[in-house]
Amino acid sequence: QPPATIQNPPPLLSDRELEVLRLIAAGQSNEEIAQQLIISLGTVKAHTSNIYRKLDVDSRRAAVAKARGLGLL
């Protein structure tokens, strides 16, 4: 009997959260990210908060390091 196939787990972060994370990794400020993505500063902060929660980190630097370690960046 063939082994059961393992489904790929759903992505940890949404596409938009990954987009914000890439811009954070590029050194952009929340204000710059908001301007580039044409979203409000509050929305950037909400995405950043979600990223921190999902990656279990508490800083931009830690989020980028963890995301790189997980192969997300």
C-alpha cells in the first residue's frame, strides 16, 4: 500500500502579510509601506501585528530573522 501523501500546510502568512514582511525586510518604515501599498498606516500596523503574532516574535528584526529561517523570505 503506498504511503499517504502529505498535504502542504496552508501558508503561515497571508499574501498581503508576506508583502508587508518583504518591505519590512527591505528596511522600509510603516509610513513608506503604507504609501507603497496604498493602504492606511493603521492597516500596515494591523498586518505587522498579525505577522508578529503568527511568527511568535516581538520586533521587526526578529520577524525578518524568523521568516528567513522558515524560508518565507
